Amino acid sequence: MTDLAYVNGQFLPAENAVISINDRGLQFGDSVYEVVKAYGDKPVLMDEHILRLERSAHALNISLNGIIEEIDRIVPEGLQRTGFSQTIIYIQLTRGTQPRNLIFDKTIKPNLIATFRPYGLDLASMRSNGIKVSLYPDIRWAHCDLKTTNLLGNVLMKNKANDEGCFEAILFTEDGRVSEACSSSVFVVKNGVLLTTPSSENILPGVNRKYVIDIVAPQLGIPVREEHTFKDDLFTADEVFLTSTTFLVMPVIEVAGQQIANGKPGPITMSLVEQFEKNIHN
């Protein structure tokens, strides 16, 4: 099965999908999105992703009239149509289509776009080896808590990291506080405690981040504190790991060229990996 797309009521091969040149998502990044991973016909934490989409859309005053019900219909159908063993579902809601103007028509009808593609990462290898990440100043806009398609800062930093042979980039503020990574949340392990940046407008409220904090870590009896860490704390951490939809939990073995601890995935991180996987497959 080829990659599948859905555009405003119609499923079609992804290569045939089109959107108007006057779409505000294209013109202004005036849109919100979610990425969901599915195993077979089972999306992971779908309800939580939908809640975050609703929150982002409400913050941008994008109409949700009938949209959530439509998503509820198309996701199961898209998974059935493709039949991939593991799928990455991309859902984007743009404000709609109108001639280019910073002022948007209050009656504009949103465009709903989705794609269904096979999952491509070799998670077993990545987790057993751990990943290397870069470390950059955070250059993004001030409302990172909204999952919008305004991602140019993320794009530039992620590509810079890739050019340096790294999988991700951890970002820090002017005073050196760790915020998050380009497309994932950051956890530092110190003396058996998980430390992660407190929720605010400066970071995306990661769905998998919250699941680790609320469910996985308590299941294992691992304490969690939402408190600021600084970039220097990364280098003295016992372990560092990232969470995201695409890879759930991922150990970090090197930051900005400096080895973390013994340079191997840590035991707490790997216990979280195992428990997370156990939960979603049960």
C-alpha cells in the first residue's frame, strides 16, 4: 500500500493530494497539527493528542465545528486502508483558504489534512546504542506550548544537528535553562529522580512526556520533579533521555560532543522504555 492522504473529505494516494495555493497554512503557517503513532489499528494515546489539538485550535481561534468527529472517523478508516504494521498519522488543521491577507475571514472553513505513512525508525538499534544530540540557544517564538506549523526555528536547528551527525538538538534559553528539544521533550536523571522542564508557554506539553510523568514513572516507583535544569546539568547527569510520539522514550549518550555518564543507555531510561512499551501493547 502506498502512503495515504486525506484532504477535506477524500482519501487518495499521498502523491495526488493537493491544497489551494491560498491556504493559510501554506501562506502564514496559520494551522495546527498532531502526529500520532499507531500499532496495527491502535493509535497510541489518541485521546490525549485530540485534546492537545483542540487546545491549540482554540488558542488560535480556528473553528472546530465537526472536525473532531471527522478525525474520529478518518483515523480508523485510514489505518484499515493502509494496513501498515506501524503507522505515523499526521493530522493538520489549517484555518482555511482565502486570498492572502493577514486579516482572516471570521467565517472561513478550516481545511483538514491527514497522511498515513509507514513507520521508518529502527528503534531497537537506536535504543540499544543511544543517540547523540546537539545543544543550541532556543530561537523559537514565544508560544511553543501551541502545536502550530510555525516550525522554522525547529527546522533550522534540527538540520544543523543532523549536519553535525546528531539525531536531535536540545535547546536552552538565554539564562541557560533547558527548554526542550526540536521535536521532543527532555528529561535529566539525577540521583534516581527524573527532572523535566515545568509546563509553560516555553515548551510543548508533550503527550508522551505527560504519560511518563503521570503513568510510567509512578508504575516503576521513580520520582519525578518538574523543575528547571540548566545546560551544564546535562553534562553531570546520571542519564539523559528524550520522549516523543515517534520514539516514545530514547536514551541520550552524548550532548554537544560530551559523553553522558558511561556513554551507554542508562538503567532507569531503559526501564522506562520497557514499561512504556508494555503498557501500549497490553
